[in-house]
Amino acid sequence: MSEIAEKIVVPDTAVTANENDTTTQKDGNCVSWIQSSLKTLIFIAIIIASISSRLFAVIRFESIIHEFDPWFNYRATQYLVNNSFKDFLNWFDERTWYPLGRVTGGTLYPGLMTTSAFIWHALRKIGLPVDIRNICVLFAPAFSAITAYVTYKLTCELKDEKAGLLAAAFIGIVPGYISRSVAGSYDNEAIAITLLMATFMFWIKGLKQGSILNSSFAALCYFYMVSAWGGYVFITNLIPFHVFCLILMGRYTSKIYVAYNTWFVIGTIASMQIPFVGFLPIKSNDHMAALGVFCLLQIVALGDFIKAKISEKKFKVIMWVSIILIMIGGIAGLFLLTYLGLIAPWTGRFYSLWDTNYARIHIPIIASVSEHQPITWPAFFLDTHFLIWLFPAAVFLMFMDLKNEHVFIIVYSVLCSYFAGVMVRLMLTLTPVICIAGAVALSKLFDIYLDFSPIFSTKKTGTTKSSVMTVLTRALVSASFIYYLYLFVHHCTWVTQSAYSSPSVVLPSQNRDGSMAIIDDYREAYYWLRMNTDYDAKIASWWDYGYQIGGMADRTTLVDNNTWNNTHIAIVGKAMASPEEVSYELLKEHDVDYVLVIFGGVLGFGGDDINKFLWMIRIAEGIWPEEVKERDFFVNQGEFRVDSQASQTMKKSLMYKMSYHGFPDLFPNGQGQDRVRQQVVTAADVEDLDYFDEVFSSENWLVRIYKLKDLDIEGRDLSDFAEFEKSKNTKRSSNKRPEIDLRV
Amino acid sequence: MLGLRYIQCFLLLLCSIIVNVHAKSAIGSRTLIVFDDRVDDLSNYSNFFNLLKDHEFDITTLELSDKSTKINLFEKDTRLYDNLILFPVKGKLYSKQLAAKKLIHFNEDGGNILALTIPKVSSDPIHLYLNQLGIYPSPRTQSLKDLFQDSNNNNLQFTAKESIENKIIYSNENAEDSIYNFGDSVSAALLDNREQIIPLLKASRTSFTSGNKTREINWTDGTQGYLIAGFQNLVNARSLWLGSVQFLSNEHFKQNLDLINDLIQWNFQEKNIIKVTNVNHYHTESNLSYDELPYKVTDNITYTISLSQWDGSKWIPFITDDLQFELRQVDPYYRITMKPQGVSPIDPQAELYSTGDFKLPNRHGMFTFLTNYQRSGLSFIHQSDVKAIRHLANDEYPRSFEIPNAWVYLASIATVIISFIAFVLFFIATPASVSEGVTTAKKTN
């Protein structure tokens, strides 16, 4: 909170400093010295605030990598540190996506890993051999400090330093950004937001000055961004859109021409050097806008040149004819290229940006990711607090003062507001612009209301009464906004520590007496796998846990969070949704040794596999509509039940059997109370597992691991084998002729 | 030194002499015979036991009519016998001691079992055990009959030519017209479709199994029924079922001797035993193994495998022409019949097979190098090795100037660069005043 207090002082001093411009040279030196030292102090405070608020996760839990994707990034970084960069670039990972393998080096964004490897090597060079895990854990907080600085520079371009400092403070602690950058959240977004801001900052600088140097910096930052995050497409579309708007507004200048061409040419060629991107910039429709605006800009430049040479009247004719020709030619060309398959068709993710229901119907794999769900209203407030209502006001203020860079912020905020509404994860790109806009609005407000100079000047001009009123209103408004700032800090701290600091690998819970307890079932299970299974063992699980199994248990997985092969995921889905004997054959075919399921019924953990089961069924049904039918898993009323009324298909499915195997026995009278679905599962509902052996269940039964039985040595079906094992020794042989297929 | 050589030679000589007399089992000779005096007299089978002794089997006989006899197949977890011969036995006590589960356990642990059933006695454990293998002998009341055979003594006889099913086990090729006598009390069995079952001798077309009651359904009709069936489980332990005890008795022994000898040899693992001695795959050109140089797509690879077989006394090269190699990634990408290359250079007891040079598919991933040789009567061979085949690295593609098609683009790049430099030079060299004059003139049009 102290940072905020200090920050508010700044505009005050800055304003007074401006007033005293006319004082002597010596005084000016003194004031500017105080200003810059204050600024430094404020920055140090902001950096401390932004880093320390991200350390909740480490302090409350421990220094580990969070969630799912960061585990892959961490594993890749380890590989890079242990091998050469060339090995990393050509890394063929045979321990995922068995038996397909993954060309990992060519299908990842290497920016994050190379940056941390670079830091690791640099620290070793200066005699600080830090464990790579610690670098990865503290990577995001460190970069959030840089983000704060870059945001400051960007906002300075929009208004002035006062707004810049406010924006830096906001971005430092705003929960919308913290959600993806707490310590341990070693994800691409951690570095990408920094680069996003840097690219925009250089772009606006380049645009303002028509500077080749700054535009080249923008292109280099863009290249870095491309190497770090798939979200670079956002920049690829936003900058051309900005330029397009400027042209439509009739604001074409040679500065725009220089800035855009420099950025586009260098940026595009540089981005093609990333193996995963390759030729996408000239093939994919996501990049067509940038290319189109590039061409348009050449035409506009030509038009501008011609306009300077010939008369107005002739120019109008030339303009209309060429516009019509270009439109026809462009549209026809686009259709033709798409039709011939030379440019990629519109991707599913693209469609789902426009129609939120598209993915749910057509591509369950995309819709099944919780990040791709539409956002809820409270989330906006939770992530940005009072900035969310300053944001529209700021956009209005931008309209009042419509310079080129303000158009940029307007375009950014309009586009991003829409996209954030469609996909939760895009909230992350909206947050910076909210912070910038909020800072601009607030600093404009403070410019006026925090200016108490009338107190000193009233003696000469106005009456005392009016000056008192002025001071009073100003004090009132300022005080209320300072109170809002205080609330904001309070809110940010609370949200950060309660909502965004859980590593999701370990789950927090409470003991009866209210003290904190940690549920550590995941790591317990992964450690069991690491210690008790063969190094070459293949583990089948739903794809959510693939990266964690690879990272923590170091075992080969069938599918993981890099969902590049829908069919392969459908195989696992089918295995989970089918009866035992079908699953067994399918899994044996893929050399699977163990199956891992997450079951939250004992603990009351809602994100378990039974709740994800419908997605598995849908994805499998997409490939095998004859064998897996979603309808069969519902009871007649259209309900999805797990108790005695559950459908037969449901009870026979492998997922059901594995989840509830032995579950009713935990409870008195065999009345198993599922705490997630609030239904009673009895022993009669759960059939025996004949083809799988339970080998491990974690402390709270959150993770359950089953081993596929070996083929029967005598060649029997494993169900016959189980039946025989259950029979008594004193059984008599039957005198009835067996019903068997006779030999042919 | 010299003395040692002599002793060695002498031992070898001794071994070969013994072997010439009779073959030895590849796994072991401890044999348990379970017998019940109430069903039959042991002395009726003295010739059969002498044959076993000639085969160097170390025989223990357990007589079960005495109720105090305990049968122990295992001492703690160690198997006490290699082979088990089960004559038909009466009584409940026995069904607990020799329960089907114990027999299965014995068999799964690698022990061989010879089981005999007759229509007179129902030995439940043996029936249950056989049923688990997919062999269903006819129940107690039913016996095999053939009304077309000479019925002066009710003995059932089958000719080799018509009835012998498996030529791998039955070695006597010249004796196609020999006749085997099964006596007058024979049970026939139904077999299911399991591939591990090896039908050995089937009933004649005119035979059938029927009981005393008229309403009963016939267990088998004609060639549905079998009299001898073998079974080999996945750990290569062998079971054999005989539908007649008299087949082994002194009375018919001489007539059946060559078949009995074959069956004993196969059942107790004296013949048709093959094993893999060495598997290898490597880069064809450089002879480097996978560990030295991992495979990448379209590499040229050679796969070799060496096989030995047991001839009763020692391991000798095993020669066949139907040994196949498979390269699989769920589905097979290659299926190559390997050619015998002569005796393996590293192991003189084995035959070397090679696929010759083949090109890996242009597809990266985890591939299984597999030899799956499963022939009825021979030991099963399943040899698999999973290896990753990586994609081409960034510098393993041909360079652009090596591809003739790319010359067009290279030339155009060069042209653009050169003309740009030329333009810049020209632009700098041209005096500025020339262009000024033109613009002002045009503007006024």
C-alpha cells in the first residue's frame, strides 16, 4: 500500500515542478534531480510490489512448477540445458504420443526455453550456478517487472509520465495478469505479455516519428514474441488493422509507410525462421490481413505520388477504377487460393472466435479445454476491479484527443474486449490495455483534481469562498479516488492470494480446526509411477495429465496437452468409454502397461475424470460414431447419473469401473456416497474388473492407477480366467456339451 | 593340459553314446506319475514305463488308492517335477489335492502334463483342467464307437494316413499306413478354436460318441471328435491329452510304439524345441547399431536373428523358409520373409537369418522390430524390440543449390539484390536537379 501512496504524490510534485519552470537554472536542476530520484524510487517500489505479490504461491506452498503446460516447458528447458541448441531444435521426443512420437523441436515455441537457458548460462558465467528449476519458477515474476517498465514507456507515448507510472503500477499488481504469471507458472504467456507491450511501444514510437530504427525494434520484438507464444497472431492482425483505420481516416503519411513496411518485412521474414511457424505467414489466413495491408499501403503510396503529380479530377477517376479492380481481384484471388488449397482454410479456432457454439458442436477437442469457454461477467471485475469502469471513460477520453496512437489504443480495446468475451484466456491480452486506459483516465482526473495550486493563487484573483469550494471539491474527488486505489490494492492482494496462487498440483484444503492442509495426491501418484514402474512403461490417461506424467513421473504417455492428433486422443477416449474387453484389446495394441484415472468422489474434487467423461465420449464418438454413442450414457430423462439408475453402457464402461472400483466398500453398508455428484453408489452397481489390476490409489483416492493384466498363459479370455479363479476347487465337471465354435 | 583334453573327449564320446540310445528333454527329467490301482493295474503298462526310463526320465510313482497319500507338486514356490503323467483317478479326495487350479499353476510355471481320460471314470480335476485349455473330453457315460470297424474285439483302430493331423510332431513320414490301436474304451473330445491347441489324431468319419441312454445327445459325430490333442501355452510348456489308457498298455504297446515315442518326445520337450540365440539390427552400410547411431527415416537397415533347435542332446541350427520379420507401428509397415544365411558366425549352434537390406519407411515414430514365429507344434517365438525412428534434422535436407528447381529462385534473389544495389548507386550518382524540373512541369497539366 505504501507504493500507491508514493505514486499518488508524484503527479503532485510533477505539477508543481512544471509551475516552477521559470525559476532559475539552479532550482530547475534541483527539481529535476528530485524528480528522477523519486521516479527511481517509485519504480523500485513497483518492482518489489509486482514481484512479491507473485511469490504467494512459493510462500504458501513451495517452489514448484504449476499446472499442466508449464510442466512441458520445464521438461523442454531441462532438455535444452542438458543438450545443445541444435539437439533441442531437432528434438524428436519418443516419450510422448506413443507410438507416433512428437517432433517436439519443430512444434514448440522456443522463446521461453531459450530465454531461461540463456539466463541459466549467464548466471553460471558470473559464478552463480542456480538450479534451472528455480529459474523457471521465478521466471514469470522477474518478467512482470520488465512488463511494468515497458508499459510505463508505452503509456508515456500516449499521455505523459504521470499516466505511465500509474499504468506501470496497475499492470504490476492487476490480477488479470498475475493469474498467468505467479511464481511457478512457467508458461509462454509469462514472457509473451512483456513482449506484447514492448512491440506495441516500439510500434507507436516508430509510427510517431516515422523512424526505421524503432520500427526495426518493433519487428525484432515481434520476432521474439513469435518465438514465444502462439498469440503473436494478435499483433499480426492488430497493427495492420491500426494502419488500415488510419488510412480510412485519411491520415496516411510517409511516416506510416516507413514504419509499417519496416515492421512488416523484417517481422515476417524473421518470424518465418521459427520452425513451428515456417511458411504460415504466407499461407495461413490469420496472416492475410498483414499481407493485404502491406499491399494496400503500396497502392496508397502510389496514389499519393500520383495525386501529387496530376489534377484532382483525374485522380478521382483513377482512384475509383483502381479500387474496384483491386477489390474484385483480391476477393477472386482469395477464393481461388483457398479453393486450390494453397492457403490454409479457416481453422476451427478461428471460427470459434466468432461463434461460441461452433466448437461445442464441431470440434469437441477445442471446446473441452476450460480456457476456451466464454467468460463470465464477474470475471471482468475479479480480474481488473475498478479499472473496468475507468476503461470506457478512458476510451472516450481517447476519442477527445484522437491522435494516431490513441486510435491504436481504441482499436486494441474494442477488438480485445470482444475476444475476451469469447474465450477466457484472451482476458490476458485485454488486461494490459485496461491498465493503460485506466491509468490515462485516472491521471487526467488527477491532473485537474489533485492540483491544489489555487490555494496559493487566490489571494490575488478570486474570492476566498469560491477558492475554498474548489479546494473542497478537489479534495473530495481526490480522496475518493485514492480510496478506490486503496481498495484496488486490497482487492488485488486478496484475489492473488486466494484465487491465483494455487499450483493445482497440490490442492489446499482445511482441517476440521480450520488450519490449512495440503492434498498432495498427484505427486504421490506420479512418484509411485517413477519408482515402481519400468522406465519404458506406457501410461494411458486422459490428455490433461500427459505433461505432468511426462514431467513428474518421467514415463511414456499416449496423449498429452499438446493436442495435435485428435484421432489419437479419441483412441484413449474410446478405451475409457468402452467395455473392458474392447478397451483391453485397444490398449494392448498400443503397448499400454498402466491406466491412470483421476477420481474425486472421495474428496469432493470436481475436476475429475467422470466429470470430463462426456468430452471423452464426444471426442471418441466423432471418430467411431458406430461404437461409442453419447446417448447410451444418459438415462431416459436425459440425465448423466452414476448411481444405481445409471445406464448399462455407463456401468460397463472402463472409466466407471475404474473410478468406482472398491469405492462402496469404503462406506458402512456399502453405500458409497460420491461427494462430487451427490449420488449413492452401491456395491451392486460396480462390476468387477477382469482385465485390469488395481496397483495404486493415492491417499485420498484422487489418482488411481491400474495395470493391464498379462495375456493369459493358457490363452483364455481374461473374463473366463477370472471366472475360473473364482470357482471352488470341489466343482464337478459338467456333462453338458459345451457351446463352442468347433474347429474348422 | 593334454589330460584335460582327453577327459573332455571321453566325456563327449560318452554323451554321444548315451544320446544315440535315447534323446533327453531340453528342460528336465523329474517325472511324477499319478496312478490309481482301483482303476487299473500298474503292471499292465510296464513297457511304457520302460520306455520312459530309456528316455532317462527320473520317475516317481504315486499310488492314490491309499487315502493318506499326499501329492505335492510344489515345495513352497519351487516346482518339484518337470513332467506330470495323470492316469485316471477316482474319488473326491484327489479332486482337492490335484485341483484344476493346481494343474494350471503347474503348467503355467513351465511343467508339462500328460493327461489320460477314459469313459469309465470321471476324473473331475482333469476334465476341468482340460476344459480350461479348450479340450472337452466326452463325459463319463459316453464312449467312442465305430460300427463300421470289425467288431470282433471292440477295439478301435485308426490309420495314420486318415487320422494324423499334425505332421510336425508326427515324425514317421514313411509309416502312412500304420494302424494305431486304442482299445475298447475310448473317449473323444471336442476342441475349440484356440490356436494353441494342436489336434493330433481325429476320429474316423464313421465314428460317434454315445452313451447308454437313448435320449442323450451325441458328444461328437464323425471327425468332430479327437482322440489325441496337444496344447502349448505361452511359456512353451506342453500338455497332451490321450482319450484312451489302453493305447499305452502292454497289449497294444508294440503296435503304437512309434506314435507313443513321438508323443512322449514332444510332450516332455525332447524335440520341436527352438530358441532365439541372438537378435540384431544395424545400419547396412556402416554396420553401426542403434545405440551408436539412432535410426532416422529412410535409413537402410538390416535385421538378423539366430535360431537354434534341440535335437535331443545338443543345440543345432534350425532351418526353415517361413520365418518372417515385421516392422510395426500398430500396423505392419514391412513383412519380410527372412532367408537362412548359414551357421551364425558368433554361435555355431544357431542358424542366422537375415532380412537383407531394407529402407525404413518415411515416417517417424516408435517402431517395433518383431519376429513372431508361431507354428503348431514348435516352440513359440515372439521377439520384439521397440525403437524410435527420428525425423530428418534441419541440416539433413539437401541444400537449396543442390536442387535444380531452386535455381530459378536463387537467380531471382540474386537479380533483385544486384539491381537494388545498382539502383541505389545510380540514384546517388544522378544529380538532384534533373528530377526537380520535371515535377513542376507535370503539376500544371
